[in-house]
Amino acid sequence: MSQGRILVVDDEHDIANMLKIYFTGQGYDVDTAARGKDALTKVQQQMPQLIVLDIMLPDMDGYTLCKRLRTNTRTRHIPVIFLTQRDERSDRIAGLELGADDYITKPFDIEELRLRIANSIRASERMGLTDPRSGLPSGRLIEDALRDMIRRDKWSYFDMRINHFDPFRDKYGFVAGDEVLRFTALLIGEIVDAKGSPEDFIGHAGGDNFVLITSPEKAGAIRETIQARFDQEVQGNYSFMDRERNAMVIDDGDDEKEVPLMTVAVGVVSTEDREFYDIREVTEAAAEARRKAQREAKKSEKTSS
């Protein structure tokens, strides 16, 4: 099992490559970027659980990149460790004021860096800030986003759950199940990048449950695209035989039964529909809308079978 996903942002190829080799050997998934713009793109494509960030980059300094990460709703939770040749007190303070979580100077002790990275990722998971499988905000960060949302004049809130996820995980195993969760997180992020805005929030509430906060004018297109693309693209996680029969065959020891392939149920509530006064009211209404979508999906499955 992976220890976590790290993004190393450093234009010194030898250092970036050394860190990638070392931390891959320690069980981490490691990606690298030599420029700030490349780092921002990679963060959107695959959410890391921690960023090791050099201050001196060719296109923007690390302070600017850190500020952009911290002002973006979807990336502000990611721990950042500054890696730099500077050892001035003012530089450390500047980084910490921008929201960096730690600071280490070159030349550095690789074992010290390993411990700082491990501690930062564990602390984030322990506080319920991120889900280790998807890398998305969870727990308290979702609650904070909901409290920010309900103070706004206009918003739409999505409650999304994967239909037939548990039977899939039972048949294919937990590794395949975790891959579906990562696929779902990436898919939602890709669609929000194309159809939404940088201020939109994506969270992983636990298990197969994801949430999204966006604007009412973008909600319709995002919902339609998530449902269409998920139902089609998730099939790549099944065997050829299951895809051909358009169902899984489950052997429970006594007989075999067919289980439909995974789809996604989406419940949406919005300020366009009614007034909401607290976040519990929002989440309950969205959950009911999602359950209604699940009931309609079951009726459709029975009709087509």
C-alpha cells in the first residue's frame, strides 16, 4: 500500500530525480515538476498529499506558487514543505506566513526530510483533513467548506455515491476498490476544471461518498457530465467478461447472481430551489435527493433486465 502521494517541485533535475528515486523506494508515489505552472497542472490532475517546494523556480518563485495553492479552495489543504538554499530568518517567516507547513534548507539530511514528510501526511490524515485514498479533503475540511458555502448568496451542493460499489469491491478486492475511488476523484476534478471554476470545492466524505460545491449556473452541466462519463468510463475497471454481459456475476456459494455495473447517483440542492438555514439541513436534503436518484436507477435497471 502506498505511503502517500508526493509532488516534488524543483528545477534542479539531480535533486528532483534523487528525491523521486529515494521516496519511491520508501513506498511513496512521487511525481516531479520543474516549473510552477507545471506543478499547478499536476496538482489538478492528481491531488498530492504533500508538496515539497523549492523557492527558486524559473517561472515563479515558491512563495507565489504557495500563495496560489492556499487561495484555491481545492488545494489549500495540501501540506507544503519549502526546500531552499536560503537560510535567512526572514525567508522562513515569509514562507510560514503564506501557509507553508515546514521549511528545510539545502543541503539537507534526507532522513530528516523523510520524517518531516511522514509526520505531515500522518498529521493531516489523523485530523481527518484528507482521505488517504483520494487525497481529497474530508471530515473537518468539508464541514468548513459547508459553513463558508451557506454564508454565500448562491451555491449548489452535490451529494454523490457510487451504486454497486460494495459488490464490486467484494468481487475484485480492496485494491481495485481503492482504484475506483481514485478514478472517481480524478474524474470529478477533471470535469470541474472544464465546466466549473477554481473556487469550486470537491470533498471525499468517506467510503464511496463524494461531495461538490459549485455555482447554480454551472451545476447542471457538471451533473450531466459526471453521470455520463462515470457510467461509461468506470467500466474500464471490470473484466472483459463482465463488460460484455453488462453485469458482474457473483457466486455466494449457493448460486450465482448478476449485479449491475457501477453507476453514480447524484443528489443536488441549491439556493435556486429554497432557502437553507444550517449545514445539516443542506446535507439531509442532498442525501434525500441522492437516494431518490438511486431509487430511480434501480427502477431503470429492473426495466432493462
